[in-house]
Amino acid sequence: MEPGTTVLSGHSVVVSGRRILAVAPTAECETAYDTATRVELPDHVLIPGLVNLHTHAAMSLLRGIADDLALMDWLRRRIWPAETRHVSAQFVRDGTLLACAEMLRGGVTCFNDMYFFPGAAAEAALRLGMRAVLGIVVIEFPTPFASDADDYIAKGLAARDEHRGEPLISFSMAPHSPYTVSDRSFARVLTLAQQLDIPIHVHLHETLDEIRQSMALHGVRPLERLRRLGLAGPHLLAVHGVHLEANEIDLLARSGCSLVHCPTSNMKLASGAAPVASALAAGIKLGLGTDGAASNNRLDILQEVRHAALLGKLTSGDATALDAHAVLRMATLDGATALGLGDEIGSIRPGKQADMCAICLSTPETRPCYDPVSHLVHVAGREHVSHVWIAGHLCVQDHRLLQIHNTELLDIASLWQNRLHQ
């Protein structure tokens, strides 16, 4: 990723502790460094760990519980009632464990989450050694987690205080959406984000219904409402951005906002296709997210990479749009930068944290290979991810998770399936 569009062949990466010490030709590394552990991957591509810039990890327990519905029907008829009955700290801990296991196997080393009980999510992420940015959720109506917006914020800040100093865990402000958060709460979100220097992670312009509702209640479109409230700035991570007009794309670019593209979820809920090619051309920082497993139904960033590339070409009518290097950067360095982590992760560069993913290209379906970057986008899948490191720690080896057994994960899934079907 740095320098851009560069593929290094016959090189090695030297890691010391949590960080990358050197990237150089293998012969030079063998001469210059004494190695305690040597990992040889002759048929692989080594890339930065993938960044899932938007998900609701614990909703892996709701995977497939409500399909083939429009967004608001999906939320009001199925998802919110199920959450009211079942969400708890144990639900979030168990669901996030399942999600982390799935993401790790697919090369994801960092995820940006928006869900309840962030302390339980942190516990699950740390159990598997994952890097997580956890949302301090803000919503106006009560749930099993909190009673009102002030209660959500208080509990989210308490979780942040509890995990302060933990190198793999950080936090964002996470107001759910313009249609579930009041002006007063948005004002408090902005103040806290500025004081704490953390991102503001919010669903925005996902559906036409959202925009019509905003026009009826506030007289302006959702992004304009956020602009008037002062939220349109470098802290803002606008998730989805499906229905953006040209002046709104320009506003996001001028304000330094980031846009989170979730192509699979947007297709599955028939929300539409975000104008990603136009956003990139305008200079907007773009990352990729899966959304939750209840609306995708996979936590597979390599799938999002391919869908983003293909949708970008289809919707723009330009086969040159969203080339392989651009979408791979969205899934790595640009996603990390949007979270304020670009100086730490997102590229394989000396001094950065050793968050890396190895993808095997030795199988028949990946051969012949003329351009490894093209293969990463259009050929390889998460099943080809063989090794994953986070902060220099090996988390996946030869396609196998090292921190947890499948038996435990399957038991968790069975337990919650039985509870949810009662």
C-alpha cells in the first residue's frame, strides 16, 4: 500500500515484538538479522491486515433470521424485536466471538463495531487477539443495554475508561442514524468526539425512506442536517452513503469526511449502490465494511472488495473505475486512516504494527497468475487466507485459528439458535 501500486517479489518482512522492523530483499534480511522464527510462504501474497470499517459483530447470532425484507421492515418487524428479547452482555460476548473467528479466518485484523455492551465485545475481541474500534452507541429509545441517549453514552464511556491503555482496543462515538438520534444527542456526540479525538460512526443516506423522513421532520436531507449541527468534518465516518447527490459528495470531500461502502448489504436490502467512483474522484476517503451478518450475511471483506470493484464499474459505466489497487487500498490503508489508525496499521512499512495477512495462490483455481493484485480482488477468497498476524502475534496458521477451537464456537452457535427459536 505504501508506496502505492507497488508489488515486491522475493522480499521478506522482519518483525520484532509488535512492530515491523524491516522490509527488504530476502537475501539482505538473512545477512542483516538473526531470526528466532522464520516463516516461509513461497506461493503467497503478503498484504496488510484487512480492515472491516463497519459491522455489528454480535449480530452474527442473527445471521439468516430475517432475509428478503426492505431495511425498515427488516429492522422493525424482525431485528429490533429479537434484540429486545435476547440482547445481553452474554449475547454480545458470544456473538462477537463468532464474528471475530469468521473475520480472522478471512484476513480481517481490525473491525469498527457499532453495537450494545461494548465491554463484552472488547472481551471477545481480546480473547482472539483482534484489533477493534468499539462504538459508544447513541440511540433515543430503550433497549436491554440502556434507557435513553444519556444512559447509552454514560455506559459507553465507562467501557472506554475500563479499557484505556489496552493497545488493541479503541472507541468511537456511534450515533445510530439521523432517524434515531435527536439534535440534542448529536450535539453531545460532537462535543465528546472532539474532546476525545475519536471518530463519529453513523449510518447515513442508506435508503430513500430515510431521506424522505428527514425532509418531512427537519426540512432538509440528513447530511445537511448533520452539517448544520457541525458534524460534517474529519471525524465523520458516513456509513453507506447510497443516496448522495453531487453537491453532497462535494460537501463530504471538502469537509474531510470518510465514506464507508458496504456493497453486499446494500444489494441484499435493495438500498441501492453508492456512487463510489464519483466519491473517489472527488477525493473522499473510502473504506469497506460488511455491515452485520444479519444483513449480509457474511463478514467477508475479500467479498466486499470484489463487489465494490464490480459495482463501481457497473454503476459508473466505466470499466477502468475502481482498479484492483484502489479497492485493495480501501480495504487496508484507507480504512485504517478513516479510523485514525493510518500511522499504526494498514500498510507493511517499518515502524508500523505487524498486522498482516498471507493469501495462498498455489491452488489450481488461482493459477496461472499474471497479476497478484488482480488475483486478490477477482480470484482469491477468504478460503485462501492461510496466516494472519496482529501486532506481531500469529492468530491464524495454515487456515486454523490458534486461540479457540471450532467445538466451542459451534456450541455457542447451537445455544443461541435454540434460544432464539423458542
